[in-house]
Amino acid sequence: MTIRNFQPGDERTQAALYNSAAFALPGFKPASEDDVRKRVRARGFDPATRVFAVENGQPVGYCAVDPAQGRVSYPWCRKGYEGVAPALFEAALAAARERGVARLFAAYRRDWEPVLRFLADNGFAKARDVVNYAADPVELPTVASRTGPPIRRMERSDLPALAAMGQGLLRVPAGEMEAYYFSNPYFPAEAFFVMDGRDGGGPVAIGVGLESSTWADVKRVDPLAPCFRMGAFGTEGLNTKRVNGLFSYLVSKPEHAIPAGLGLLAEASQNMTDGTVNALAAQCPTDAPHLLNFYTHYFKEQGRFPVYERELM
């Protein structure tokens, strides 16, 4: 058995390996050659971060790592060749180390037990669950009638406050925050709102509401799938799914989470005026308990998926 890097033409091979290895798992959705092609043609793709195991001239498994995201895949192997999985996985980890990645994560469905067991056996520990939520706007009457502190559009001068609120959660470096929030091709800066304190002490909470008729209906997406929702704080720089009606927020003090969340949710709902949102969407990690408490009170949990992490350096 030899291990080699990705080569042109492996798009079909990778899709076939994944489909043959994962088809019996719950909620399986087949991958296509086009799906893989989009990833490998993305700017910055490094063939050395996608490795294939080859026996008798035929690829029998693959594993991928994304150094920019810090995400690693399970080693998907053709039936009968599962024994190459450890070597494949180690090759992917080595590629991450060579690129200076200090910590990796993996995210899969909670009912994919063989995959989660493999991660645990290879030094990955569960760090958190990511919980998906939805809410019918008509079920939020207290939000619709609420008045509170003044709310305005986010400005560049608010970025230090946003960074402080999101410490430990936001994934965008401080030097890249302005470009991410004010020059993002997928959502406008005007979608972000700031709640200022009554005493003039600066922002106490920042939220976002995203709407697009071309994005997925939150009631139709698989809530157990390990898909990060675009715009939810903590998903910056990750591959994300665009979900219509997405609401997310951060707050300066945990004790302000409920009133600030209600005020920002009301503001976001009022600005989703295109008539395409029939349900609000949200996503929150379990290691942000004050935010989780808000969503649990005012949204309905749809499902969740685990995130496993491991130190490399």
C-alpha cells in the first residue's frame, strides 16, 4: 500500500470512495464528482492536504484536511480495505502539522457511531455540540412588541467590542474582521445591528439577521447534518450552509443575554421584509451556555451534531 497526494482526475474517485464507504450510515447523502470539483478548484487548494491510499494501482481510500479551517475528515475506505484507515489518517495529520496547524476538529452526525469511535480512538475528544434551532415568527409575540435600549447599524468602530464579546467563539482574526464583516460577498454589513447601553458605555450586544429567497428553508434542511450555518457567530471561515432567516447575536455580559437577545431579534425580524422568511433559524454551540439558554427559551431545537477536537503540536 502506498499513499499519494490528490491528482487531477481524482474528483470522481473521491466521490465513489465516499459513497461506497458511507452509504449505509444514517442520513447518508451521496457525493458527486461536481461536489468534489468545487472544493479542489477553490483558491488556495493544496493537493498535499488530500491523500489517497493505493493498492495494486487502485485508490482504496482517502482522507482530507483543510489547514485554513483546521478541519479533518474521517478516512473513507472501500469495503475490505478499512485497515489502511490509520495510515491515511496519520498522513492527513502530518500534512496539517507541516502547515503549522496546532489544533484540528472534525464534525459528523451524532448517529455515525463508527466515525465518532474512530475519532475518539485517535486522540480526538468531544469539545461541544452545535445545536440547530428554528422558530415560527408568530410564536414570538413578546419580541414583536418589545421596546428597549437604542439599536443601530454596526460600524467599523464597533469591531473591537465585537471581538471582545466573541472571545473564544469567533474564528476570524482581529486583522481580518473588517474585511469579513464589511466586504463579505455573501451578506451585507447592514445586516448587523448594535445595541448600545443606556449609560453611553458602548455596545452591550451585536446581532445579525440574514434573508435571501435563494437560501435554504430552515424547515427543510437536515438538522443532524454537520453543517455550519452562515452568519452564525462562531462559523467564520468554515464551509457553511446558507439558511434563510438566520439570526445570531453576541452579548457583552451573560446576565444581559435574554433582554439583549430579545431586542436584537425584534430588530432583525423587522428588517427581514422581503416576505421570504416563514421561519427563523439559529445555531449555537453548547459551550456558550448564556446564548444557548436564550435560544432554548425562544426557539425550538431541531437537532445537533458533535464537534471533536485534538491538539497537534
